[in-house]
Amino acid sequence: MNARERAVVRAINRQRAQYGLARVRASASLARAANFHSGEMLRANYFAHESANGGSFDARLRRFTRRHVVGETIAWVRGGCGGGMAGRVVGMWMNSAGHRAVLLSSSFQRVGIGARGGWLGGGPVCMVTADFASRR
């Protein structure tokens, strides 16, 4: 993962620490899954957990990992993936009950982040996917 993606992991772990939860650790296979999905959404100009072919997020994740429990959060921010993006994205997730539940789930011990700059709906964005999984 690059520096901006590691910053997202650190921001997630700061939130988890505030709730007494263990840190999530970076996973290369989950990072590949997250990067794939962020790129796919930019290429196909859409924003959804489902894949461009209509497949579910968990079916997509299982192509990259054999973990038993998986979860996903996605976000996009205008402008690009520059400084401050990690805090903005994690703040958005924490302000959404469903996304907050994923970030704060004790079921997850691994995470992969895919933050890709591109265009969505005619404007520059940073597309961020966070794919989570259990240890096994």
C-alpha cells in the first residue's frame, strides 16, 4: 500500500482504539481486491459495492481471499487523493451507521485499502475502497 492508503489504515485504527478495539492489520490480498474495485468503479464511472458485472462485493472479495468473514466500505471525495483525504474519508464512514459498524466490527482483523485518483461524473475524485476480513 502507498502512503495515502497507509494513512487510511492509521485513521481507521485511531477510531478503533477510541472504542477499545484491536487494530486491523494491512493485508496485501485485500489491498489488491480494494484497488481492483476502486479502479473498476472509476473505469466504469459508477459508485456501488457491487462489481461492474453486477456481482456482489463478497463474491468479488472471495476471488482475492479465503477469509470467512468479509466486509467493505467505499467512499469518494472531490478533488483527488491529496493530503487530508484519509481523515475526511474515515470521518465520512464514522458518520454513517452502516459504515461505522464495519469499521468497528471486532470480527475484522485485516484490511486492504485501494485509493485511486480519477474521474467520476465528470469531475476529479479520489475513490477509496476498504476491504475487511477476519483472520481466517
